[in-house]
Amino acid sequence: MLKTIADFKPFAHVTYVNLRNTLSTGTDYKTWWANELHPTEKGFDLVTNRFVEVLYTLP
């Protein structure tokens, strides 16, 4: 749904960053997740890197 909103012409200045599957939910989840909502410091590093990747693609 959020990606769809970012695709509307009035929101052409908005970029959707898909963070799904950025952090593992497997047996090593405690490496990446501090709790159900918040990444660990290592997890935040991965999320930040994903944003940086997208930022470098912008004009």
C-alpha cells in the first residue's frame, strides 16, 4: 500500500524504500532484533545501509 501511494503523481518526490526481509527472522534473529519492533545496533546498521543504497540512486 505504501509503495502505491509513493507512485501517485502528487507524490513524485517520495521514494519508497522496501525494508522487508532486510533483517533476519530466523534462528539468528536476536543478532538483528532487540525486540518485536526495534532492531539492534547491528540491525540498524543494515537498515541504514539499505537507505544509503536507495539514496545513491536518486538524482
